[in-house]
Amino acid sequence: MTPVFGKSRFMKPGEKKYFRDAGAAVEYVHRIYDTNTAWLRDCFERLSRGKSLPEKVAACYPYVAVTTEKPAHIDTRLSYGFVRAPGRYSTTLTRPDIFARYYTEQFQHLLNNHQEPLEVGVSDCPIPIHFAFHNGMHVEGGLDAGQMARLRHSFSLPDLSVMDDSIANGVWRPAPGGDMPLALFTAPRVDYSLSRLRHYTGTDPSQFQKFVIFTNYSFYVDEFLRMGMEIMSPADDRETREYRSGYTDLTGPAGVIAVNANLGGEAVKRAHHPGRAAQMPAYHLRRADGNGVTLVNMGVGPSNARNISDHIAVLRPNAWIMLGHCAGLRETQRLGDYVLAHGYVRDDHVLDEDLPQWVPIPALAEVQKALEATVEKVTGHAGYALKSVMRTGTVITTSNRNWEIGGYDKLVERFNQSRAIALDMESAVIAANGFRFRVPYGTLLCVSDRPLHGELKLAGMADSFYKKMVDQHLLIGVRAMELLRENALETLHSRKLRSFAETAFQ
């Protein structure tokens, strides 16, 4: 029986149903989650008004499980959607308002591949009271000292022991007789990252699109906003109008910036916050199916790159790429040349504990081809001529912003041994976290200075360089993401990113 307190009720662990319809299963996930989070919010409101509560208020996440006793009949062209051996597999679930489409797809793959019903029910994993509020509310804000003391005793709080990355890192071990995991992330781990995304980017996680571009320069934000406003504007010719109509609106830290005039309405440009209040502001060129493009200005450095990609990973993007500037290390490079990374030297060390240095980070053919094809189209250089504006090679990522004064002889030795052609502070982290979290990744950098050859990034020269190159560079990134969306959604999640012991969820 569903327990009742006040005017609300919640569903207890053990309540479950079986489904052979993915949509119906997701609807039941919605019911459990909405019921239990509403109960928590109601109880918190009672506490804030000084009313009595039960000794301990707890409501738990929904879960999905599948049990199979025979090998799956699978489409081996896909790298996900099935469990590897007979047994019971499960995962906790959260925020079906954000993940309904994703859950439906993953559930359908399991039903197709295993011909077994899905078990959906209430887990024994409590929902922390902080995560029951989706608007980023700080639950402690309105409480006095006495109520604060009662908060810990009245509600479940975030528990770090159930939100680590052991599954994604390949080091998770099941308890004797326990279930195997269905997904890389538990519900508490997802909720933690969703709250961090709102904090860092200034935008609701529901705004994020499936194709993500990382950068570390505000120049790219300015150009992304200009490009987005152009797409939102009415077009006269049919081809341009059809292209622009694929996007619904442009949003940022202050909400909707513009809506698309090509969809029958009137383009509306609203004042947008420049993002200074958010540490890593995000902007979203949105599509109805979620397959639009998100740009995140993550700031400088490998720690920032790890921080934001750790959290965006729970949204299960279809791809992410790094667009930024680098130091060119070869005599033949010129300012403005592009570097398409096909290998990385991880000299930043921020992921060493989670992804050992001996793990290779391979280039992904689908992303590489899309970036190269787009550079050809945008620059007008093809075939052998493309070598005059772009090189493919190894990129070193360092945590030392003053690497230039590390000793010339030592630097040259390291660059020679690694065959590196460029150096930056973020790319290897974005690629390595893409590998770790099974998110297809790529890197296209632009040479902004050549310190080994006397061309330093000085203020005046940098401004001139940025104005000239940013527009083209960002256009290449957006068009490459669109090419991936059009041509590679079924094959993009490469089997190179999957191990022999993988979760079923992509």
C-alpha cells in the first residue's frame, strides 16, 4: 500500500511491475519518480513551516532490471543494447523528464535483443532531499539553526559511496549474489552532475543538446551567438529556410535568447546574460529531437576540462569535440593552420587515477572524417592541398601554462620523442574523458602562436588573430557536428569505446 502523510504519498521499495512495452515502462518510471520526489518536497515544506515529521523521511529512486537465462540474439553492428551473459542486471533511474527519450531507446534495445520483460520498480536507494528540487533550490536556505540540525536526521542526504565512477572506470565488482550494472552511472551520480551542471553553466540540464563543443575563449561564444541569431532569422530561399527550420531556438544562461522565425512564428531576441555569472557558461542551439549543438566555454586548464566533461557525460551525448587554440611546434606551421589530433600525450595527469597513463586514447574514424571533410568544405582546400592549412598529428596537453620556460633543450627532446605537432591545456582531457565515458570525441585546434620559433602570443597579435580565425573555426565545428548527426548516428558510438564487459545502456 502506498504510505500517506499529510496530503501526499510515496511508493515503497519492492513495488514493481513487468513490461514488454518500452514506452509503458518509462511511464511507470515517471510515476514512481514523480510520486516520490513530490513526497519529499511536501515533507520538506512541512519541516520549513515548523510542523512535525516522521522520525525519518525516505523515498527511493525507481529502477529497471532485466533477467536473462540465455545468450542474446543481437545486431552485432551496435556496441550497446544487450547484456553480455545470463544473469540479472539493473540500474537506478532519475529525471525521466530529461531522460525519457534515452530510457525508451535503451529499454527497447533490451526488449529486442533479449525477448525478456523489463522489471520496473522502487529501489532501496534513497533520493537525497537536495535532488528532489529540480530548480537548483538550496534546501538549507530558509531553515533556522534548529531546522538545520533536524535536516540530517529527517532526510537522506547525498551519499558519496553510491555516486562514484567505478562502473565507467572498469573497476566495479559485484557483491556476492548482487545484480550486474545496466548503466555506467547510478541515479545519485547522475543527479549530482545535473546539479553541478546548473551551477557551472548557468543553464538547466534539460537544455543541453546531444552534440557538444568545448572551447575556452569568449570569442567563440560571441560567434556562436551571432551564428545562432542568423539561423533564427527568416530566410528567403527554400534550401536555407529548410536548414534553419531544423533548429527551434537559441538559449543560454538567462534562458531563451531567440526563437526561430522560420517555424511560423516571429523571431524574438531577448537580452541575454553574457555568462559572467556562470563559471562555464553554456549556449544551446536546440532541435526538437535534442540533436542540436551546445557550446560550453569551460575556461582554461585541464582541471576545468575534466570538471565539466565529468558532468556532461551523464547526459549521454552523441559526440563532443574540442575547438581551441594551440601552440604550433613545427617550423612548417603557420598562424591560423588547423591541427586535427589523432593522438594525445596526457602530460596534465588529472585523470591518472581513473584512466591510467598506459591506456591509449585512439582517434575515432567517424569523428575524424567529419572534421576533415568539413575543413575541406569550409576552407575550399581538398586532397593534397588540404595539407597547406591542416596537419594531423599528436597533441600534448599540459597543466603548466608557462611550459615555454621549462628549458629549451628538454622541451625539444620531449616534442621530438612524442612526434607532437601542437600543445594545449585541454584537448587530451576532453578526449580521455570521452574514451572513459564512451562518448565519441575529437579535437580540431587552431595554431595561435609558435613559441619555439619566436612567435609568441602577444596581446595585439592575439586580438587580430582571433578576429580573423574564430568565425571559420567555429563554423567548421558546428558543420562537423551536423554532418555527424546526418550520417553517423547509428555507427557513431564506436565499438572501440566498449570493452568486453560493458553495460547495456549506451
